Amino acid sequence: MKALCSAALLSLAPLAAIAGETRQLELDPQRVIQDDFLGLGAVYQGFTFMPEHEVRGFDEADRDREFARVESMGLKLARTWYRPDYSCPRGLQGEFDFETPRMRAFEKWLEKMRDLGIDVALQAGWGFPHDTYFGHAAMDAERDPARFAEWVSASMRHLVETRGFTHIKYLVLFTEPNHSSWGPSSQTHDAAPPPGYTMWQYYAKVVRAVHDRMVADGARKLVLFTAPNDTDNPPDFKNQCHLRTAVRDLNDVIDIYSGHTYLGPDKGYAEWMKLNAMMAEETKATGKPLWLDEYNVASNWEEGLRSKPEHGNYLAQVVASSLNSGQQTSLLWALFDQQYVPPRADEPLGNSFFHGVLRWGLAPWPRDIIDAPLTPYPAYYAWAMMCRYLGGTKAHILATKSTDDMFLSAVRQADGKVTLLVINGSKQAAPFRIRSSVPLNTTLRRHLYDPARIKPTPEAIISPADKTFENIGESLEDSLPPLGVAVYTNLTAD
């Protein structure tokens, strides 16, 4: 996640349709574009029990509130920070210690994720290349990859085999390793690769070392490798997020491809579709899944964009673009504002950090120094609603057709339950008609996010159904308010 451009107002889809004209949307339930949809995920760091929280007064009531919200939204996948300092307090040159206070705190969070049925994508270290030589003054291209790989393999065997955290299903191979490289301080992006290597070449060497060590230890079967978690700058995406390079050099190692960028508030569904199409083109020959592994609107917290009600519509457009591109999942940056751990526990100001609290989430950190820290931001209600009712786990994403300013996505669960996501990208009320190629023969309930009417409260209650459509056949007609987001579902989430 990187520092990004600013903009004054959210300006979403163009007003392509005539006011009052009925938008014609299409659904083809017989055509599946993704047969293993995992549901919606988010970057949700496993910091909840860390000592930095307790020092600032974060208590059991705060934890209960946080986990109740996670359960209510039905989060499917959490990507979390994991670094060598958790189990190597003296550095990678020392013995591995999986009984440190920080490891025990992290495992409490993992236990809670298991209890809530949430899969985990664990970072194999966060910052590259610094985490590969943690504890040493400088990199050593011959020494470091093998020792780092040994630590990763030992971590997986401890967490998955010994501790039984089998919901750790994915290993994310660093964070933006070829864009936001961590230097000696782990806080500055001024790192250089070791002599004789480009950053990509060294990254590939480390990734392959991790793979080989885990194969030798019998641990490779425990997780799926997700990479390269690289990013690119709009609007041209000339570097393809290193996906093409990853396919060329690491296809025998990578199980799931992933990449991302951050687009400005004037870039809605159409621009996100372009990004997704570019990533798909780079990886399609492999036949492997693709993740949008981070996303949000490009802005810093101080600009106020992510606290505006229309931000919920923006996030919905990104979700719809990911679904309609057939991606296996998308991961919001970030689920909640969070107090970070070292080396960012006291990060002062900038890139939405405020004295260690990263303000990129759907709800404030409850001990942050802001007004109403217990009340979510408006966008929480849109994203939580989508997360809850789009479901996941071997679900199918169905083929749809949208218009220039109204977007349709559809997900069918393994048990046949269906959810339609409809987004009004215009600043006018818009009627629409969904035509299905075959009768749906079901009753759907509507849950609505209306930016003009949303009233956040500390209770963070996801909008109940406000409308029912009985015995739907081949057509569903409705109207959405300006920048409204709705799900139509027969899925229950009690």
C-alpha cells in the first residue's frame, strides 16, 4: 500500500443515460465465469491482542465489538501481517522462538479467525528485502535466502501442523516487493538489491528458496503461494504489475497470481475493468486463479474522501469490476483502521498514519483521537452488506451485462442461493430492468445502501431488507437512488 494522489470530490460514472430512462441489464445464469469464488476479503492485520493495543487502552469490550462486526459482515478471507520479529526477537541469525509474547498474541487472533470461519492469507514477511535479512546490518545474497526460507517453512509447520491453524490457506509473498521496497529502517522505501541482482531477480531467488525449503520439509502442501502482490501506476499500467515477469520466471512456484493498483476518485467501474483485463491477459495462459489483492480509492485520510457516504458506491464499483472480471477474490485495503506494531507502532503523520494508527479502514480504531471513534464510516454499511450477501466458498460468479452507469454482478452459492449486486453509478435516481436468460423462479429480498440516507451508529447494523420481489421469473424491475447500491438475495445470513 503506497502514498497516493489526491482529489477533492468523488466523481464516479459518467451520466451516460438520459434521466429517467430504464437501464437494461442482462443476466445469464447458465454461463459461469468463475467457478471457485472465495467471497470478499480484506487486509485485516492480526494486531488485535498485541501489546501496542493494550498500552493505548484497547480492552476486551473493544475486541468484542471488532469481532462482532467481522462476524456480522461474514468476512471470508483476511490477509495479515507476519514478520520475522514475531518469532526471531534477536534476528534471523538466532533461534526461532514460537512462544514469544507477540507470537502468543498473534495466535489468539488466529484462533478467533478460526472460530469465525475466516480463511487467512499470511504474509511470508511483509517488507522486501529487509525482512529477508532481519537482524543483520546488510544483505547477503548467499546467506539470507536460505535462512529466511527456513524461517518461513518452520513458521508454517508450527502454525498449521503443530497449532492446527489449517485455515491459513495462503502464503502471500511480501507486499509490493518490487515497488515499495523496505530499506534498513523498514520504514523508508530506499532499499537496493544486493550487488549483481535487480530487485526482481533477488525477489525470484528468495521466492524459489522458500518453495524449495518447504518442499524439502514437507510443508509446501500446507499453503498456496500467492504472488507477486505487485502494483503499477495508472493510467497506462506499462509494467503489468510484474505479472508477465512472474509468469515467465515463477510459474512453477506460484499457485495464485495477484496484483493491484490504486485509482483516483474519478476512476470508476470502467477504469477498474481495464486494470482487471490487463492482469487477466498477463496470466490467462497459466490457467491459475487471479486476485485483486488490494484496492481502495487513491487518497490520504486527511482528504476526507473515505469518510464520505459516496465512498460506499466507489467500493461497490470496484467489487463489481472484480466479480465481472472473473477474479477469485478481491481484498479491500483495509477492513478497519488499526494501531500498528513495530516498526510502525509510532509512525507519525503521512500516508494516512496518525501516530501508529493507519486510517484506511471502514471503521475507526476505537482508541484513536478522533470524533465518534466507535461509529463506522458510511462506506462500512455498503461493503459489509456486499460481503455478507455475496457469500463465497466454491460459489459461482455468473455472466452479466451492465450499462455505462449501472452495473450488475451475480453470485450463486454452492447450495443454489443467488445474490444480485446492482450499483447506480450516476448522481440521479435510475430505474432498471434485469432480464435473465432463464427464469430464476425465486423470491429475492432487497438490501439497500443509500448514501443520502445512511446514518452510521456504533451498533453498525447492516441494513435489513426493505423490499421483497416475489416469484421472479425472467425479469426484475426496480429503481435505485443516486449512487445507490443494492443486493437482491435469497441468501440468509443469520
